[in-house]
Amino acid sequence: MKNLTGILLGAAAGIAAGILLAPDSGNKTRKVLGKESDKWKANFEKQLGENVDSILDGLTKAIEYYSKRSQKSLKEIRKNVKF
């Protein structure tokens, strides 16, 4: 946890220093930061979507597997038990 905090503080300090020492005007810097943040957001959403799809595929396969297995077990029970 301490490492993560240090990394985040270091990143924040680096970003702040970069903005303060940027050779471009504030307006241009904001545009560049906006474009970069849009790229990061799009990439994050893409990866999140892929992970969600992968998880849902896994859950679907597990549900199908256990459904078939339980149906088979139910058939065996009905076959062995006479009412």
C-alpha cells in the first residue's frame, strides 16, 4: 500500500512539474492534455469491455456445463428411484 501511495504521489508531482514547466501556452497544453486523456479513456473503456466480455463468456460456459450436469444427475435419480 505504501508503494502504491508513493507511485501515485510521484506521478502527481511529475504531472504538476510538467505542466508548470511546459514550453507551450496554457491553452495549447490543455488541448494536448484533453486529447491524451481522451485516448486513455478510450483505451480503458476498450480493455474494460474486453474483460467484461471474457468474464461473461466464462460464466455462460460454466452455467451451461453445470446445467447439463445437473440434468444428467436428475435423469439418473429418476431412473433409480421409483415412485
